[in-house]
Amino acid sequence: MEFGVLGPLQVRVDGETTAPSAPKLRNVLAMLIVHAGQVVPVPSLVRDLWDDDPPVSGPTTLQTYILNLRKMFCAVTGLSTVEVARDILVTRTGGYLLTAEAGVLDVHRYQRLVASGREALTRGDEAAGVRDLNEALLLWRGPALVDVPAGRVLESRRRQLEESRLSAFECLVDVELRLGMYREVLSELAALTVENPLHEGLHGQYMWALHLSGRRAQALQIFHRLRGALVAGLGLEPGPQVQRLHQAVLNADTDFEPRFAVSRFPAAAPATAFSGGRPY
């Protein structure tokens, strides 16, 4: 089996894609997938399903959801209920565990590629770093868990993944700009700056890529768009890095060497650790 959370929730077996349709069942499955190999406590699952107001029947209803998920795994794998309960979705003291051996997780592959890309850049192998980070970002099929109703635990994990994605992209673009690939990054930066109107790093990269492409006027427009959003939304001026970049564009300076992300290589968003039945 292959499990996907970097986009819509997905379970793939022999090329066929499936996933439960009931929202709360999708929530439970997503919680188990993003914490694969780790026991997810019953209180954490109940809290994510019903926040701070669970029904009295919450734990019993959760057991029904687990049973339904086991039936789904039986249907797609051909295994018996006993085999699924033993090898895939396991009951443990205080909670449930989706075994790490149950299938391939896109998020695990993403984490490995980001880590290897980071290591390659640290040792100066930019070609390998670009290759691995590109491959990691290509695993994304849309916003993480975009079609899953998320409680506090799952939403926290989703935001971790999205932040890791942005950091990985910034790091990749930083290297690509140094390698002269400024035209190749324009379309993605155009979209991401619209989606993240207060993100100074992405806007700085977009400005610099436009400037190096001979589009100074557009680069200056991006600066003023960012500044307007920051002032209106937070009462803040752009930071020193973006201000220096703005001056470089005004002065038609292409020798300026901005460094947007090299000092903070992207983390791979480790799974939330559970302790004593509480996620935090």
C-alpha cells in the first residue's frame, strides 16, 4: 500500500486509489498515517474528532471507526480481519498504531529527500541538493491533507508540513538563483507570493529573479505590493534584507548577492510526539 497526505488523502494499492468518504473516518485515518509507527492515544484521537466537547459515546464511536478502517484495509489488501489487526492497524495499550511496515508514506519519502538535499548543500554539492529538493517537492499533489477535516492535532501537523514545504522551496530557489536559473523559478514564485502575501523571503526571491530577468519595473512593483501588505496588515516595514534588495534593484545592481535561505536549511517536519495521552 501507498499512503498519501501531501495533497488529498490517498490510499493506493496496485495502482488503484481509495479513501474513506466519511469526514471523521478520514480524520482518524490521516491521524494514523501522519504518526505511522507511533501509538496514537485514544484521547488524542477523540480530541481531534470532537475538540473539547466529545460525546459520551466518543470512545465507542472511535472503535467503530477503527473497525471500518480495518474493513477497508481487508477489502484493498485481501487480508483477513485478524491479519489486518495484527500487521497493519494494531490495537495497543491506550491507543492505535498504523505499523510503519503497512505501506509506503509519501511524507516519509519527502522527509528523506529533504534531509539528503540539505546534507548535499551543506557539503557543497549543489547539483545533488537541487535534484533531491526538486524530487521532494514533486511529491506534493496540493496542500497537505486538503480534503480532511482537521482538529487541533492534525491541523498542527498540517501546518508543520506546509511550513517545511515553503522552506524547502526557498532553499531550492536560493540555489537555483545562484546557478543562474532565474527564469525557471518565476512562475512558481508568482503563484506563491500571491498565496503568501506577507512572506518576505519569497517576495525577495521573486524581486531578484525579476531583476535578473531584466524586469526591474515589475521587481519594484512586487516590493511595493509586499510593503503595502506588511504595513496594512502588521504595521511593519519590510526587513533589512528586502530593503537592501530594493536598493539594489533601484541602482540596477546585479552584483549584489542576496542569501535568502542558505542559513536555515529546511527541516523535515518530524511527527508530533505523544506523551501521557496528550499531544502537547
